Amino acid sequence: MVKYLGSKRRLVPAIVKIAEALPGVRTACDLFAGTTRVGQGFKRAGIHVLSNDLASYSHVLGQAYIATDARETNLPRLRELLEHLNGLSSEDGYFTETFCRRSRYFQPHNGMRIDAIRGEIDRLTLTSSERAVLLTALLLAADRVDSTTGLQMAYLKQWSPRSHATLELTLPELLPGMGEVRQMDANRLAEGLKDVDLAYIDPPYNQHSYAGNYHVWETLVRNDRPEVYGVACKRMDCRQTRSRYNSRIQCRDAFSQLIAELAPRVPWLLVSFSTEGHLSPVEIHEILRGAGHVESRAFDYKRYVGAQIGVYNPQGVKVGTPTHFRNQEQLFLVGPDPRIVRRALDGASGVIVS
């Protein structure tokens, strides 16, 4: 899975354990899905998942991992398609010029492979599922040879060791079972949500915009060759694409509105929020208690990989040292029965991955 700020890799076992401990949970909605890691955990547990995120790359990952049923997929055809794409001659195009020369996210030999493969995907006759799987394979392959600290606000001044490797597509690990994918504002989706037993809520928690942090993946998936700005070559629409959750002033109202919409529709709410966020645990608890009985647990974990390496400017030059290397992630569970809420949270405490 791609390197991602706010990834719940370490928390997924605890999150899934909580869902399994709640009575009657057969469907779950991941409202801010990101890389779909949590949704994949739910799907592996046999829960029907509705995966939602505004980002195009998240929508593609959701189509591949959540909506595609591995049991109904023609895996030999996918392997043939991947072999065909891996065998293409390189092309020097938009991706190479923008992200290898004007900026340095990838070495040119890999940028030219991305240009060739991405163009060919659009030329092939594919089902929506096949297209999503191939784009996911390309995104994962590109992530394995990038030269960043995990965010696309900057790139390293010197090429990372992994960037010298040759990009190669491999088949993503597809999961059995059906799911659904949406690409909507989470608050709008909540207004019409129905037939969902559990809502998992992991909104952007501070000022950093995912649109800016992962603009390269957005461009790779869209293949729309946008105008860019700055040393980091961000998409021009990053200047306008900003969530209310990124604003210290607006995030409380946005979160309150979301919970107000979900409370009468979904019996169980599971909220993840970092101690680096705009809202404090006390504020979150106050907002949630109108939806049912609320309890929380704190899990200590390492910060994202970039914070372990250092602070870099847009030119990829190290300009500072992180003030701390670990955070706390708070999991809040809301439901109708205090005993079940407490038992589910207590049962999850022992499965956290350090």
C-alpha cells in the first residue's frame, strides 16, 4: 500500500476488532477512505463496505480493492495485461517532463515508463474493474520508486535509493466479496446514507490538504495534464481544493454537521482522530455524545515516515528536525449500549500494531 499521511496501517487490527465486537454490523461506510486500508480490513472480515472519498486516486483504489470481487475476476487476463504493459517501450511525455525534470519525484527512466503505461491503459478496451486494477498497479509501482519522504509537497534533494530501481507492475492483492464506491463530499453523502450499520469517520485533522499532499497520484489517475505551479509542480486546482476540515475555524462545524446527519441513520459510529488535529479529544467527545454513549481509547504510534526523516522545503533540502516522533491516535466509539461500547474498545486494546 502507498506511503500515506494518516495511514491507519497500525490501527486496522483494532478497528476491525471493534467492528466485529458490535452486534449486527454487516455493512460499514468509510467516509474518508484515502488508500482504502480500513475498508480492506472490513472487507476481509466479511463486512460489506461502502468506500467514499473525493480524491480520484482513492476512488480508483476503492474500485480495485473494495468493489472488485476477486472470485469473479479473470486473473489470467489481468496478468496478461500487466505483462503487456511491462513490455512497452518508454515514452517521454507530460509525466516525465513535469515530475522528473521540472520536479524530481521520479527518475526520468521511470517517468518515461509511467508515461507509456498510463497512455496505453487509456487505449486498451477494459472493464471498469480491469481499468481500476491496472491503475492501482501503476500507482503502487510508482510509489515503490519515488524519491519523497511520503508526501508530495516536496521531494528529496538527492535521489532516494529506491528511485534507481526500474518500475514494474505487479498484480494487486484483490479481495473476495462485493463492495461499493462513491466519490462525494462526506457530509453530502451522510445526508442520504441508509442501510449502514457502522460509519467509520477519519476526516482530515489539521491544515495539511490531501489534495496538495498527493497531487501526483491525482494527476497519474486522471491523466489530464493539468497546469502546475511552484517548485513542487502542484496542480492548479490544489489552490481551490481544500476541505473545511483543514480549517481550524470551520472544522468543528463541519464535524458537528456530519455527526448530526449520521446519528439518526447509523447505529454505530467509530471516529479516529490524531492528537495533532484541530479538535481536542474533549471537543470531539462533546460533539459525539449527542449521538449516543461515547467512550474512547488512545493508541500510541510512530508518526508518518517523513517525520522520522526530517523536515524538508519544496526543493527537497532538509530545513529542520521534528519536535516529536510519536503521536496518539484516539478512537471514539458511539453506540446505544454502554456495555457493548466499553467491551468492544477494551477488546481492541491488545491488537494494536506498534
